[in-house]
Amino acid sequence: MPSTPRWVEAINKALSNPSNKGKNIYQVATVDARNAPHVRSQVHRAFTHPDGRPDLPLLLTSTDARTPKVLQLLANPAVELAWWMEGTQDQFRLSGFAHIVPASPAEPDTSFRFAPIPADALALRTLEAQAFDWEAKRLELFQQMSPGMRASWCVPGAPGSAIGSYEEQKEWPSQVPQEPQTEEDKKNAEMASKNFALMLIEPVSVDWVELGVKPNRRTIFTRREDGGWTEQLAIP
Amino acid sequence: MPSTPRWVEAINKALSNPSNKGKNIYQVATVDARNAPHVRSQVHRAFTHPDGRPDLPLLLTSTDARTPKVLQLLANPAVELAWWMEGTQDQFRLSGFAHIVPASPAEPDTSFRFAPIPADALALRTLEAQAFDWEAKRLELFQQMSPGMRASWCVPGAPGSAIGSYEEQKEWPSQVPQEPQTEEDKKNAEMASKNFALMLIEPVSVDWVELGVKPNRRTIFTRREDGGWTEQLAIP
């Protein structure tokens, strides 16, 4: 019977420690086409896994589909994230694959790019084999977002692109309610949803350093081909 | 007259905000030989700059010379770091070059690798042209480290390498005093110093997102060839 790997329990235990309140943010690293690294903070939304396969956990986060990391991940799906839990002094480093799920096109669209899933990405491939409804998951997560967060996907261009002055921002919506009342709310909600992409991260190795215990501890979890996980103690 | 770029002042201002206490930790991303990203938490020690060139700031941090990132940086000196200041909700992303300064060999040693400085790394090249004493800076930083931190560079192998059980750790020193008293302290201090490497990070672009102000703000600083910095407002 497949079971949840111990590192998921360790993360959830650390997250639920009151000293780590608000530590649902990690830094995700990607590589661009010129082999330069990039890293930015993202919000951890949830763990998920394919039906019947708790041994194949994935992390759910999200992004604006227009950000540079989306193109970076299309070319190179390798990611590593560092999750520093300051309260308990735990660092989790998770390496694996990221998969971006943009909005499904309303009509067939040859420019629509749903990145192929790497051969070694067992969790993503299992989801695909189970006919996982990516679009439903994307909309479910979008529906949970606050009106302020939803407004952030209504900006008129890719995050990071130049603007002339802060005056321009005054025209942008600051709130996009979950239940739109006006025509404008509806238009904004559609735009936000169109730009909102789901990002799934499939770890294949996890490096857990415990700096809150003396002597410090370090455990490296590596996924086997069958989906099970090996644990190796390591020099901190 | 060259001046300190505004992003350094913004970081120092955020760091000095009481709500950001303990936020001297950032996540540094590198790329390995197979073009996979890596990212880990590191402690910000200080800013520095070449004599008379406050417009060319560098960040000082440190590492064990035996960690994988040292080899990664020899092959590819590109780094990006993400610095999330939770209290004020500021994110600083700094991209540029990293340069590792390991202990100078006691005797001429052909295997000693002091990585070449990239042509575009103006701050590092200026330090070199000014005959900067890298070893003195390394030792100065080492001298500031606590006895517990110093002990962390006395581990018997590269951080991350396998050990059989936690029993092995009982043999490792837990404290290496700044002023060694015993022969063993002296031996440990020598070993720790030998493994302690200075890491200089030279940013060439800085992306500052202010999520603590409404509407959110984003400013991208880019270094010009003369060492001055341009500022561009951007979509958050």
C-alpha cells in the first residue's frame, strides 16, 4: 500500500507549529534559455497526489501565465525550491519538475501550449493517465483566491514589464470579487481567470536540514523508480 | 561622484524595520553542470564595495568550501537571490555574479582554484585592480563567526554527504572558540578556517516588489556599463 512520504509529514508538522505562522512561502528556482538561474517567492497552496498514490505528492502553487518563468519552464521543467521555516529553523529543499497549467482555450487554438510532461515525472504522468481534470483544479484554486489577489491577474501586461508612472495603476482594478456584481466585475474576473495558471511541482528529492536541534540533523529523501522513497542521513 | 544605488538603501531600510527582525536570510539560486537549478538559504553578512566606488555594491555571505554550490559556481558564476522581507512585504531579487574565495593555500598548490572573474563583473574586477586582500577579508569574516557556527565547518566531509547514523555526530566538535585554549581547539579552528569560504555576490540587476503598499509597486534597477544604475517602474 503506497503511503505518504515522511518529508510531507515533516513539512506539515513544521507548518502547523505556531512559530512558523505565515511561512507558507517558498523560493522557487528555474533556469532560463541562457542557463542563468532565477528565483522568486511563491505561495504554497496545498499538497495533492494522484488517486491512490499518496507516495507521489505534488505541491500546488500558482502564477500569472504571462511571467517569464512560464517560458523558462516550457524550455526546462527542472525546479528546486527552498522552504525556510524560521520559527523551527527547518530548511526543506525540494528538487524535481514543475508543470504549468494555463487556462484552457475556449476554442481550439494551435498556439495553446500545454507543456509535455517529462518521462521521469511519475506523479504528473500518473495524473495524466488518470485523466486528471487540470482545468477544474485550476478553477478550483482560482475560486479560493481573495478579491485583492484576483485583481493582481488583471494587470494590463506581463508582471515585470515597464510602465511610465504609478498614475497608470490608478486605472487597474484593486478588487475582483468572487461573486461579480457588475459587468465590469465580470469582465475583470474573466481576465483574471484567463491569466491565472496553476503550477504543480513534483519533487523527486528532498533535503531536510534541522537547525533547531543540536546537533543539527540532515536527511535526504530520494524517490525510487517505483515511487517509494529512500532516506539517507547526511552531514548537516 | 559615484553614489550608493537606491536599492541598497531600500534593503537597509527594510532590514532595519523591527517587523523584519531576523530577515538577514536570502535564498541563492545557482545552476549545475546539467542545467538544473539549485537554491538554498544563506545568511547576509554585510555589504561592501571597492574603494571610492559605492555604486558597485557587493553582498558578503559565506559557505563551506566543500559544498556542491562551489563547484557549480566555478562552472557557471551566474546567481540570483530572492530576499523576502515578510514584515514589510518587500521582495528583492538580485541577479549577477558570485565569486567564491576559499582559504589561500599555505604553500604554492597547483590544485588551488580561485575562479576567474567574469569580464562583466565590474565590481569584482575593480576589487582585483585595487589589489583587494581577499584572504584578509575572508579571515575577518571568519573571526566574527560564533563558536557554534565555526564548529559547522569542522564536519568531517562535504555537507550533504552520507553518514551511517547520528552516533557519528557525537565525535564532532560542537563549539570552536574564537580564542582557542587547548590543542584540540586550535586544530579545530584551523580546520574550520580552511573550510570557510567567502562568497561575494555582485548584482547587476535588482527587482524590488513592494507588496506592503497599495497599489503594489515594482522597480527594476539595471546597472549601466559605467557603473551607474537606471530605474524603471514595472507592473508588479
